[in-house]
Amino acid sequence: MNLKSSRRHEEPEINVVSLIDVVLLLVVFFILSTRFADEGRLHVHLPHASAVPIEKVSGEPLVVSVTQQGGYLVNGRELINSFSEINIATLKEQPAGRP
């Protein structure tokens, strides 16, 4: 009597599609992160900075804050026209001690 199992034995297989995706991502990563030998051959003329004396700013710094409603405060005072030139000029004319 020949008793064979009704199941067929399937051979295990490897999912090659995900393996190809991972290998491709690794290749792209290593290509982008590699330093190329031609990098030292580039001749770039960079600008030179000259020493310029720094101007001393008188008065206190200008502090700009944004409220939760979207309004603007400059040194604790609310701006009416957002950042218009008139408001900035008015703030520059005021003495440093006045709010």
C-alpha cells in the first residue's frame, strides 16, 4: 500500500523583490555619501573679507514678538500696521527708556 501525503512539499523561496529594493537603496546611499577624488581638483576663487570696524549701536535692542492671535509687539508695544515704515521710524525716534 502506497501512502503518500496529500500535501506537496513546496520548496522555500526567497522574495527577491524586497532584496533588490534594499540593495538599490544601499547603492544609492553609498554613491551619494562617497567623497569623490576629483573634489580636490576644483579651483574655486573665494572672495576675501576685509576687516571693517563694527559700528557701535546705541540704545537697547529691538525686540519683536508675535502674539497667538497673529499680532506683533515691538518692545512690548502693539504694532497697528504690522511692520510699516512709519511704525519703525516712530520707534527709532523715541528715547530708549520710554515704552
